[in-house]
Amino acid sequence: MRFLFKTDYEDDIRLFPHSGYVYSYGLLLAVLLIAPYVLSSYLMSQLVFVCIYATVGVGLLILTGFTGQASLGHAAFLAIGAYTAAYLQQFNVPFPVYFLAAGLLTGLVGALVGFPALRLQGIYLVIATISFAFIVEEIMARWESVTHGNEGMRVKTMQLFGTTVSRDGPTFYYLCLAVLVLTIVGTLNLLRSPTGRAFVAIRDSETAARSMGINVALYKVKSFAISAGITGFAGVLFAHKLSFISPEMFTLQLSIEFIIVILIGGTFSLHGAVLGAIFLVMIDPFLTYLKDDMPGVIAGVAATLGAGTERAGHIQDAVAAFASANGLKGAIYGVIIVVFVLFEPLGLYGRWLKIKLFFQLFPLYKRATFKRQKIYVKSERNR
Amino acid sequence: MSYFRAENLSLHFGGLKAVDAVSFAVEKGEILSIIGPNGAGKSSIFNLISRIYPPTSGKIFFEDQDITQQPAYDIARLGIARTFQNIELFENATVLSNLLVGRHRHSNTQLWQELLFLPSVRAGEKAHRRRVEQVIEFLDLEPYRDKLISGLPYGVRKVIELARALCSEPKLILLDEPSSGLNVEETDDMSFWIRDMKSELGITVLMVEHDMTLVNRVSDRVIALNYGRVLAMGSPSEVQHHPDVVAAYLGA
């Protein structure tokens, strides 16, 4: 086990507490940089989605994890970013310009959503953000002069500094990775400065935050704006990756997927956004596999267990019907959320910390180290 | 002109007069205690000063400025810090970041500077940290710096809340029952710190307290309240022997 002897206030400020972090993150970055030359094009495509989802996850973490304001409307922010890009593209606006414009516009919309949200808390805020998402979805479907309604919009291949950036090529992947890394670094910077501490203060006790001189309303709006802005940037990349956008892509289910990203990853650290994104993006091919191959596998097992060919066929049909039922994906997501909230409230990153501690303390790790204890000091909230 | 002044301060919840036309003044550099039975309106006065409730009527002056209409977050910027009776700390943060939140009123960095963590932000962070360390030393909190609040015992939390208030370098500090939930030794420590706050840091103290030993030991003046009204005002012994105060506590 490593002991850190702090000799300077800098030791508490720097992003990497000790050299071990520099090496491990450096190694990770190196692996990510050579990935396009090693991985198959399918996995590369998945990796791009991981980057985009993780960027949204970081944005959502700022709002939900660190400021304590739940949102089920982030699909709408993603949509605003994506549509801004697709719309501006028609006028031959260069990529850097519409990328920034999309982020700023989405941030502005986020701030506007933040204002009515000031008076709402908990479940009411969730309902308000859901209704916002529905409004945006409806606008996208109806405002045909700009969004082409339900026909959707084609997103042209990205032109960056005179070169064509294919959505499947390594350059696009590097771009998504750069956006993710810059978002994470910016967010970490924010979290170690007064604004980030004000966010956490608002999450834990608004009354105390106010009495310490924090303008709670202002910081909530800031949090909404930053969170939405980051999601808007991700929306541009999302639009380019899909090369086609339409209103039915930005539904409530997408917002729920973002919540899953942070809930499963862990809401207390930015690591959670990345781990959650990996989980969510990688579970999709797994579900497809279950849907396509599971009926055959189950029927095969049934046949070997002595069921007749006919009955095995019936079983195969029944399982296939179940596997392709509408809303099964949503149900599976629901089960995953419930299981994680009940058994691993700290998410995948929390589990990783426990595993890490197990090896650090080996063989002295005690099972009860992370046992959740009830604390009977509950403060009276002046809400 | 007094340093801090409340004039005819009232807070009514429907027909209930929690605070009823209370007037008092705090002189610069004194320790003034407010005592009274449960429900006398002591904490309500604090909540009026820190603008958690808007007063029904009356005015509050601080350094000759009318602060009755200031928004809650401005009260701290003017130099009035407070602690809470039931502890309002940021549970899922470390002691250090709790104390750094106390420095909020002194931070002047812009959002874009913080996103890039420019040298100015870094320098600001170090300056805040230096001030926080002074408070940590003052209140003997060294062992707890990196601990999460949610794992700390009540007595320590109480001190951390005081520390957070001190980190904002207040001119006037409002202590809401600083000794509640503390054992005898911790209460002793608290009384030393309160007197040191006055003598070493030059902070004016307004406190609500039930523990008469602590009140007698530290207060310059005492106000007794009951049913939202002022019963008596004066030195600790005067107030304790005032017939109305005796009647309020013991029954007439």
C-alpha cells in the first residue's frame, strides 16, 4: 500500500495524486490511440459511441451527480445539438463554427430550462425535464421548415480543415476521443475550483450553501447550462456518426439510457460516466445476440433434454416471440437499474474501488469495510 | 449607532407569533446570548437574520445598512456567518472541501478561468487553503482534513460547522446552540473557542444557547425571550434573576 506524504497544498490540487496515476492513464491513452489500427471496424464504431455517451454522461453527472438536480431531458439537449449542426451544415458553415454554435445554443437552452427548474425538486424536476424533452421532440417533428419534420435530416460528411472526415475513419474517432478527454479535464478543473464546490454544496444542503454566500439560483442555472452545453457538443458528434437524424431517435428512452450510464457507472465520480457508457454501448450487441441466437440455443437444449422436434420448435417460436416483444429492451434496462440501485448503489466505479482496496489491503481486507451503516444524525432541512 | 440592530422584528405564521416585535442591538466585539424556553423564537430570529424566512415586519441593520431585503446569499457576503442547530454540513464531501465552501464569498474567479484552471485560479485555491489551514489549526481539526463528513461523530461535525463559518472570515457570527449534543469537555472547548473568536479574531458573536454554564462563562450580555417577546436584557446574572425569566422557566 502506498502512503502519500503531502508537503505542499499543490498535492491536494493536482489532478494526478501520484505518479502511478500518470503511468496508468498514460498507458490507457496510448492504448486508445493505437486502437483504430488494432480493432475491427465494428468495435471501433462501438468505441466512438462509448466516447459520445461518456461525454453526455459527464455532462449529466455535473447536473445530477454533483449538483443533485435530476434530469430526464438530456435526449432533448442532444437533439438540439444534433439539429443545430445539421441545420447550419446546409449553409456550408465550417465544422468548428457549427460545433461551437451547437454547444453554445444548447447551453443557452439549458439555462432557460434551469430557470423554471429553480423552484422544483426531486421527482417534480424529473417530470419538468421529461415534459421539456417531449416539447423539444414535438418541435422537431412539427417545425418542418427547419427540421424537415419526421422525414429527418441527412447529415453530410464532416469537412475539417479541407479534409473529409469519414464517420467510420480513425480521424473521427480521435475527434470524439479528444472531445471526451477535454470535457473530462474541463469538468475536473471545474470541480476543484469554487464553482464545483458550490455545486456539491447545493446538492448536499441548499440552506447551508445559501448561508455560505452561494447564490443557489445562479449556480443551478450555471449547472444546467454547462451540462446542456456538453450534451450539445456530443449531439454534433452523434449526428455525424449516425449521418441521419430524425425526431424518433431522441425519445425518452435515450434520456433513460443516459441516466443508466451514470447510475450504473457511479454518480460520485467522472469514472462512472465512462464505465457506464462502456456498459451501455456493449450491452446492445449482447441483447441482439440474445434475441437472434437465444431461441435456437434454448430449443437445442430442449431437444437434447428429450423434447420432440415439434415441441422444440414451439419453444423456439415462443422464446423468439418473447425476445422480439416491443419494449423488452426498456424492461431489461429497468431491471438493470433496480438491481444496481439495490445492490451496487455506488455503481461499477464503486465496485472497482472495492476490488482495488481488496488487493491493496490483501490479506487484511474485511468484508464489512463497505457495509452500509445507518447514520442517525439526520439534519432538519429548512426547505 | 449600534453595530447590528433588529428593530421591531416580527415573524408570524398565520396566527402564531413566532417572533413578536423584538428589538435588540449588538455592539461591535461583544458576545450576546439569546436564551429562552423551547419555542421562544430564538432560532426563528436567526432564520430571520440569515433570510431563510422573510420577516413579517421590522427591519434589520448591519453596519448601518438595512439588510432586511438582501437576498440570503448576500448576508454571508456582508460578513455574517452562521451555524445551524441541527448541523447543515455537506455530507458527502470531505472536511476540507466543506471548509473551502466557507471561502466562497472570497472567491472571484470566472467560470471560463476555472474550466481552464488558469494560474489565477490555482493561486486563489492556495490562498483559500492557507486561510482554511489557519482555521483548522485554531479549532484543532488536523486529524479530520480528508475525512468524509458522513463518517464523523456529532461532536466533530459541530466543530466543523463552526470552522466552516469561521473560514468565511465573518465580522458577525451567529451560533445556533453551539453546545447542543456535546459532552462536558467538548462544551468546555467550545467556550474557549468562542472567547478566542472574540479576543483573537475580533469577531462579534450572537448566540442562542440553552447551557447556562456556557452562557455565563462567555456572554457579555444576555437576552431572554419567551413566546416571541423579549423578557429581559442585561448581564448574565441580572437576566437570570429577573422575575419574569424565573417565571418563564419555573412557572409562576
